Amino acid sequence: MSQDNESELAPHPHQLRLWGTPGGLSFPSLCPNCGASAMQRITYSKVFRRVLDSDTPNSYVVTSVSVPFCDPCTAQHRAETPTPSIWITLLSSFGGGGDMIGAVVLGIAAAFTGYHAIAELLHLRLLNFVLLSVLTLVIGLFVRAQYKFAWQDTEYLRVPPQSRVTLAFDFSDSTGGAFESVLAAS
């Protein structure tokens, strides 16, 4: 689920306000879930929806944070966090509106030209082999770029839900300053 604003933070009986970027925050070595000494870090992500205007589709931003937790809470988090299958992970990349389909089509074109380049080599037609090999390489570079774009564009579909442990440290992506009345973390 994407979060639209800081008012959608998970309810928690103890809240602490922190401001800063997720990578720039220093945390005490106390587990935010139970208060014990924290030795391990859990890195987890959240999805934030961006609405530019009514004419453009929503975009999604994934933000990750690495927070110290104690060993028992880390174990509980790992037990609660589902591990998606490789097929679900791969299929999620097709959820971005056709970008991955474009990569697949280009991949088929690269395989086709590569197959014909090998056939030309076997028939000792070296000029045709070189031309088809260059074409295969160029198409392959387009495949790689398209795949990378599609994978990044659908990253928000692969973010697992927060566990009960990580909800103890929920966060917003609000960019408000330290003296503004913005809840940046709880």
C-alpha cells in the first residue's frame, strides 16, 4: 500500500519525531519495538505515491530505512515477512504498463538477429555475420536499458508489507523542516 501523507503513519503508543533523510539519521542502539539493546539493523521499504496533477498518472517512490532492532524482534520480523516466489517477482515487472513487454519484444528481435548472425558465420559470410552481430549488440543494449527501466518502474510492486516489528518505527517522506509541525517518524 502506498502512503499519501504523514497522517497515515501507523498508530503507536510512543512516538518520537525525527527529521532528516533516511540515510542521514543516527539511531540510538535501542530497539524501537521493545526497548531492548539493539544489535542488528532491519532495512525495510515503504511506497509513497506522488500526484503531480490530475492529468498525469500517479508515480510511486520507494524509500528504504535501516533501523536497529534487537535479536528477538529481528527474528520475529523475519518470520512475519513473506518471501515471494521467483515467479511472482518476475511477473511483478510486467505491472508497469507495457515497459517489460517492450523489453521482451526487443529480446526476441535480438535472438532472431543473433540466430541469423550465427547462420551467416557457419556459411562463412563474414560481412553479413559482422553486420548482424553489430545489429544484435545494438538491439541487446536497447533490451538491457528497457529491462532496467521497467524493473525500476515497477519496484513499488515488490515492496513487502511492514511487519508488526517494523511498524514500531514507521516513517513518512515529508520534507518538512525541524521547526515545522510535521510528523516525520514515529
